[in-house]
Amino acid sequence: MTYRVIHKKYLAEALSFLGFRYYKFNEIDNNSRKEIIKYSFVETTAFNNAVSDLLLLKEKYKNY
């Protein structure tokens, strides 16, 4: 089973709305000492299609 990490909160929430569960975890950036939040999803064909569709939708409505 492979996983895909998403760094963008709203993209992760949109995928969650579509029914994909995620695991949220935190890391500390060694250089800046900032906390980085990451969202991990199980990577499937349906998941990859959903990400592609969401990114196309974002491109379509980016001017609004």
C-alpha cells in the first residue's frame, strides 16, 4: 500500500469531503524550527483521479 502526502489543508479537506480519509501528522522543519502539518492519503486510482479533477476545477475557477 502506498501513501501520498498532501501539504495543502484545503486540498486535503476537499478530498475528505469527497470521501477519502486522511491521517494528519506534524513535523518540525530543522532549518526554520517551524511546525509543518501534512496529510497522508492511501494512493489509489480513484484518489489520483479525484486529485486531478480538483486541480482542473481549481484552474477553471482561479479568477474568482
